Amino acid sequence: MALSRCPTVTMNDGNTIPILGFGTYSSKGTPKSDCEMATKVAIEVGYRHIDGAFVYGNEKEVGQAIQAKIADGMVTRKDIFCTGKLWSTCHRPELVRPALEETLKNLQLDYLDLYIIHFPVSFKPGKENFPVDENNKCISDSVDLRDTWEAMEKCKDAGLVKSIGVSNFNRRQLEMILNKAGLKYKPVCNQVECHPYLNQSKLLEFCKSKDIILVAYSALGSQREPRVVDEKSPFLLEDPVLGAIAKKHNRTPGQVALRYQIQRGVVVLAKSFNEKRLKENFQALDFQLTPEDMKVIDGLNRNFRYLKFRVYQEHPNYPFNDEY
């Protein structure tokens, strides 16, 4: 039984995106069947925005879950907003459409609602998602992201995707696309790490000024995978300030962190494969934070990034050396 209906936001191309989405990233040891089951449960709970990526390695399972829920009559294809991401080994223009077609095949879909450039750093094309040399250093590729963007525009024109956007881009990289000669479509969104400890207020303000929607990932902090997240990182959901606001509203700190983004006009992704939490997260739609609450949560910002991807720091397109 679905809970409340999820509101949508209109993007700069006229298409709409549900303001709360289900994130399908799973850590290395998670069985892929868990992802399929969780995606089914998410749709049953009421999520209609499913955020996936080729590099997550579970597109087939996400696709099977979507197809199962269409087959049993719970949803139609039009009810589901499905996001895919172009991985960094496929930035060369001639590789963009084949990558999208592979994602569509994995998901068993004819089109995506949104396709985004996953990360501005380009890697050497090939079978390895993270190609490294004999010194275990990432093998990068030199690609002009404006050429990648043109190939994305062609995918939209071909009807393979309804909207196109970017992820993990800084202001400078967004401006490079926006100022591109012959630009046909602006990015509809920029998907970035965003939570009360990294509220991205300057990037959000810039995106709003350009009619680009900010989409928040790691909105509840981050999974603490030793490979990518420092074990000394603070636990966002244990923050006493969030705890106090949650108690006041008879909610969880997670619901407060999600609601905070929704009230800022940020599309927010919630990732959990736990049924109870999936339902709790969806209930972020059902209450309001006061202006005072919002101001207090704004005050938690410490520009703290869980996911730094430092291994790519030497790449000229590494996005996080800029202030925003």
C-alpha cells in the first residue's frame, strides 16, 4: 500500500521529476538480489523516482524489479521516473549512445527519463570501470566534456532519454557547458553530495540562478565503506541538533535531513534496502519543518564531504578542488 503521493518539480526542459527518489547504490558485498527486492519494495511503498547507474553493477536487478511491478499492475512505465548515469570510461562522444543503449537493455526499457554524466573525470575506455596502471594509478582519458554533452543532446533528440543532466560538476564545469557554442539543451540537474554537514548553499544558489535543479545524494550521510569513506567521519544522523528537531516533530533524524532538502527545493535521494527505513524515509513528505528549524539546520554546515574520491585528485577535471 503506497503512502502519500510524491510531489514533482518541473525541470528547465518542461519535464517533471519526483522530489524524493530511491537510490540504488549498493556496497560491494551486498547481494544483487537485495537490490532487486528493495527496488520492488520501494515501488510498493510509493517511490516513483528510481536513481541508478551503470557503475553500480545492478542495473539488471533494478530493471527486473521495475518490470515485475509493471507486470503485476502496480505501476505503468509512465509512472516511473528512471535515472541512468554515463560512466567515466564512456565520455568519448562515440561511446555515449552505446553506453546508454546498454543501460536501456539492462533495465529492459525503451527510454530513460533522465541520463546524466556521472562524474566529470574521464577514464581510459575499456572493460575496466576503474582502469589502473602498474603503479595502481588511475589511467585517465582526455575528453572535452562539451563534446560528451553534444553526444548526450543527440541521445535526447533520438528519443532514448527525455532529460539530460550532470553529476558531481562544480560551478566552473557547469558554466563550461552552459557557455558552450551551439548549446541545444541546458543540463536539467546537477546531482551532488548534499546534507546538513555539506549543504552546498553556494552551488544551490548558482544552480537556481541558471534554472538547474540540485539533486542530493548521500543526504543521510554516507555508507561507511572503508574504500571510500574515512572511518573517522562524523555520523550525521547522530547529530544532537538533528536529534532535537526530530524529537520535537516526533520524527527520525533521517526524516528531518530529507525534509530539509525538500523544503530547500532540492530533489533528494534516499538509499536504504531496509523496508522499515524505506517507509520512514518516504514519510519525509508528510510533515513540515519551521523556518527556525531550517535556519538551525543551515547552521550545521561545515563543508564536510564524505565522498572525496581523492584517488582522482590529480586529474584536471577533478571537481572538488574548487570552493563549489
